[in-house]
Amino acid sequence: MKFYNIIIICAIAMGAIAGSTLATIGYRNSHSPLPTADILPSPTPTTENPTPPTTVVSPSPSTPPTTEPNLPTTEPTVIKNNQPDKSTFFQFRLRLVDAVNRRDASFIRSLVTPETEWNYGGTLTLDSYNIDDKNSEFWAYMDKAVGLDCAIDNQAKVANKEPGSDVWICPDVKKALESIRPNKPNVGQLAILGQDVNVRSEPGAGGKIVGVVSHEFVAFDGNTFNSLPERRQKAIKEKVVDGWTPVKLQNGQQGWILNRYVYDQETDYRVSFVRTKGQWRLRYFLPGNGN
């Protein structure tokens, strides 16, 4: 066999091997299994649990297991004299979330002062929530309020605030409010508190993803809600964190979003904390309308 014929045969064989390898890689890539935790890798995540932003003012600590995976804590621990600096709000918030998970009534009581506000009329107190009951609605509302991002309240005027410290408010709805623009009007009263939050075709993590929303407002789908059996309507109202809310997006798409990321400014609770006399204190724990 002539030398150039041998070269041609070798070239054909190498091409066949390379083509087979590329086809295998392409097949595997097109059949990669979806993560069971419903978190897709960056840069295009579509999750019930939003990816923490790179400029989070107070990142999300781990939360108790629900229908969705926990959010990672991304901010490094602040160290002073080889000890965690508990004066930072971040460190305080970690301890608060842990106390809420454990239903630690004593920890909550240690945050309350005579100045803590419970409603605008002054008719409610901490005792109104019966926090010794681990099933008290207080725990779910506090969990939802502090479970995602918090932000500095630059408008707050607190006389006894520790010099150099900030007043904090949870949750942070500022990003959702900033989404309202002339070309993107507010279509509803429900703020979505998260980046790349899944909208599903039915309640539950198994529902098909029909949309993704980030820090914006959506409308409550009253027609879908009214068509539900009474027990399911009750579950939507009572499962503050791990229930599902029917919504309608700006483009008309209908779907369901996990309640942890749906914030109704008219009914959901907001909380504020201030550092005074060397301790973080609960400034207020208020329902949306304050009553």
C-alpha cells in the first residue's frame, strides 16, 4: 500500500473517533439531570429560592426545611479578638433566625422593650401572640419577615440609638419598589422578594415552571383563588412560609409562587431592630396596615 493511502486511512479513522466523542458529549449535555433541589447553576438560575445578590446588605441564613431548599449564608463572619462580633446586625440576625427556628420564646422576650410597637393603636402586646405556644402565628410571621434580606432604614429617627449603629428593617422591599417604572407599572400589590423566583403551573415544587420573576410586583389571582375548595383557600392564608399563592404576571401569565417570596404590604408583617445600650432590640413588629 502506498504511503499516502496509509495517511488517508489514518485521517479517516481519527475523524470518526473525534466525531463519536463529540456526539457523546453533546448527548450527555442535552440529558443532564436537573438538580433535585430545584437550584440551577449560575448564571441562569430559576428557583423558588432566589440566588443571593452580590451586594446583599444582610444575606440569608439557613432556614428550616420546607418544600424548598435552604438559602446559603454568604457573608463572612466578622472577627474581633478571635471572637465573632455579635454587635453586627448580621451576627444578630443569625442568632435571631436560629431562635425562631427553635421557637425560643426567651430569646424573643430579651429583645422586647417598653418602647416596642405591636400596632398603631397600642392595643396589642407581645402577650397577644402567646409565643410560648410553638404553633403561634407569631413564629411564622417573624420567620417570613427576617428569613430573606433586611435593609438599613435611613429614614428612622430613634432617640436612644447607639451612636454609629444603624436601624434595620425586614424584609427589604426596596428592590421591588424600584422596579416600578413608567414602562413597567405596578400590576398588583404582591411584592416578590427575590431574584429569579419560579412561577409554577400549580402549587408545589413539582409544578411546571411557567415564568420567572425578580424583585417586582405581581397581582393576586382572585379568580383562581375563589375557584379553590375552602380548605385550600384556608391553607393559602395560614401557610405563611411554605404555602403557595396564585398570581398573575404583567404579561397575563397565571401561576403559583412559594409564599416565602410573596410579600403583601397590606397584611404581611414587617419588623425593625435598633441597637441600644449594647444590645439589639425589637423596635416594632407590625402587620402591614399597622392594625
